[in-house]
Amino acid sequence: MKIPTREESEALLVQHVRDEYQRYHAHMVATAMEGYAEKFGEDKELWFVTGLLHDVDFDEHPETHPAESLQWFRDMDYSEDLIHAVEAHAYGYHGFTTLPNTKLAAALMACDEISGIFYAYKKINPIPYGDMKLSSIKKRLGEKGFAAKIDREVINRGCESLGVTLDDHINNLILFFSKLT
């Protein structure tokens, strides 16, 4: 079992993800995952590439995501931790029933959907991520019509699995995302 390098992961992303937003989203989630890895004393490379690759098949196979990427990862002999996290982040979609049973998988579930809230907020209020406020993000989370496709329950489930409050999670992400432009 191996952990792909950042370069290998980026090459897969470029090969399979054409949509500019989806690529940016992958980098957002990777940045959040790396931040949590550092916070928890975990493997930053594994956590970063897991975030980067979590939706790598979404553009090409949205109706079955992440089934294809899970097979690709198995064929490439990628880490079982990465495979489990990508599978668990799809809990409740397309027949996936695997719940996160590792901190890595819980972090991916917690970071994936909420990244879309941050992105949408930045689109309407173009300030640096580091200048965002907890109260503003929480307000938008409470508005069902704002970034309506974002599953708030997945965010809450991820936070619970990760063992962080929603407030702490948002504050962590403000800090982690401050590295992004």
C-alpha cells in the first residue's frame, strides 16, 4: 500500500477533473485536511492527497462517484486509509453505506461539504478567507437557500465523528483556508 505523492495526485486531478471549480474545491479540501493533520499530529502528505483526490472521478462519473476512483486507487495499490476515507465521505450517496471509522475519514467528511459554503461566501463577499468571521459562516449555514446543494447534515456528522464542535471547525477552517487565494 502506498501514498501517492502530491505530484502524482495533482496529475490525476488534472487528468480527470476539467471543471475549474472542482479543481479549486479539491485544493480547498486538501488544504483543510493538511491543516487538521498538522493539528492532530497525523501524516500531512496522506491527509493532503486524500483531500486532493476525494472527488477525482466526479466530473467523469457523477452518478456513481466515488466508485470509479475507489477502483483506480485499489488498482494503484493506494493506502487503505485513503480508500476508506474517500468511500466514507460518500456515505448516503449512490448506495455507499461505509461510515468513517478513522480520524482521516471523519476529517474528510467534515471538510468536504463545508468547503462549498466558504467558497460560495467568498463569491458574494470577496474577502480573504482569513478575514471571514465565524458568525458570518454560521449564518450562511443556517440559510437553507444559500449554497442549497450543500448537505448540512454531512457537515454535522463529520464534525461529530471528528470530535470537534461546529464553531471550532469553522474557526479551524478560517485559519487553514487563510493560505488560499
